Amino acid sequence: MNKAPELLEYLTSVETSSVVILAPNAPPVIRTPGNLDLMMQIVLDANDIMDTLKGLQGYMSNPDALGTAGGVFSFGVRGLGRFRVVHVSQRGSKVLKISRVPSTIPDLETVCPDAALSERLLNSIGSTDGGLLLVSGPSCSQNSRLVYALLSQINHSQRKIVYAVERALTFLLPHEESIVIQSELGSDVTSYTEGIASALLMEPDILYVGGVRSTDDLSGLADALHAGTVTILSGVTLHDMAVVAQLVPRLKQGDVISCNVPVLHVNVRQNKDGAPCVEVT
């Protein structure tokens, strides 16, 4: 039985960020930060989950693009928002993770309580002199919250072209003072390399590459830096400068790029009491 309409209706109705996970021979569960709760008192079998996956696939503009083994795809539904589906295979059946891409971006003071550091970060990405901002931390979602809080502030107040390339979109950022272009791997581009090449064609003032892993190929990123584009990278392994040097060709193991572009590196984490903490490393 196709449960897609019920899932989308539920994800649209909740205010908090939540994820629905469907596995064969188990009830649908809701994952929120720190919790895992039942969504429905019903056990779904492998056929129910496959029917639901096909139902979700039907919302795509190009449903034939869905792979068989596993992957990620996104789609928008007018009046409901944009949704992201992760599907993986296990023993011939499917497991799904469905989430709604939020459009409410947290305030900067919420994710970075240090006002002086917030100002420094805003000055860094609002600069016309280029630069590289590295955002690392153990949580991809927390890293992204900081970046989008910064981009939202820029979007409110400055006329820029902002280009984001993410593994999976984490927030929807509308056009305000700035023009915002957002691309997602698997839905809009096939790779970071393709996304960066597309971004360079638009000559953005700010380029955000999010969800980066140590195995990714970021070919072309050095060209953006040499062109004076303010570039933001976020990823859980970017605290290691050896990883950054591997990801960005021609990046020295130090504080400057070979073309003398400044590098600012911040770490995002949570204190034991759950309060956010952002530090320059």
C-alpha cells in the first residue's frame, strides 16, 4: 500500500525538523534530534515500502532517474514544500528515509551566540576580496545551520549572487536582496565537479559547497578561489588540513592559498548542556 500521501502530509504538519524511516516488517518511525518515536501503529511489509517508494518517485520531474540499488532524490510539491528521499537496499527489499527540506532558517544568534565571531564570519563571506571559510564539526546538520544562518543574513542585506552545491539540500533559501541558486547532487547535478563548473559559469560572489566528504572530488574549486569568489566548504572531516589540501588542489598546508586568499576555519559543536558552540580553530 502506497503511504506517500500520508507521509508528506505528516511532514508538512510538523514544525520541528523530523525524518520518517520505513523498514520492512516494522512500523514507520519518526526521528527527531535525540528521539525515535512511532509514527503509525501499523507494520509495513516490503511490498508496502516499494509501493510507497514508487509513489514518492511519481512526484519527480524525471522519475526514470531513480536508481535501483540506492541513492537520494528530491522533489517539490506545490503548497507542501520540498522533500528528500533516501533509499537503500537490504536483502532484496528497501529501507526509506523521508524528510522535508525546511525553509525556516535559524537566526544567527541562535547557532552562534558569540556576537563578535558572528560579525567576523559575516565580514568574511561578505568580502569582495575572496577567501575560504571552512566549517567543520561532527554534525553535518549543525554545520549547515551555521552556514545558512550566515547566508540568510547576507541575503537580507546585500546584493550578491549566492550559489550553493550540496549533497542534499538542507534549507531552502529564497531570493531577497541576493539571487540564490541551489543545486543538489543527484537531482540537479551528477557530482560536485559538475556543480562547481556550473557555478563558475554564473560567476557567483559566494559559492557554498556543503556536505563534503574526504573522498569527494572538488575539481575546479581552486579556480573559484583564484577568481576571487568567496568560497564556503562544510563537512565533518574538514578539521584536518591534510584532507582540505587533498580536496582543494593547490591548497597549502597552512593559513593561505597559493594565491594569497585568506582561510578562516571554524568548528561547530554542542556543549554538554546542548548549547551551540562555534570556535575559530
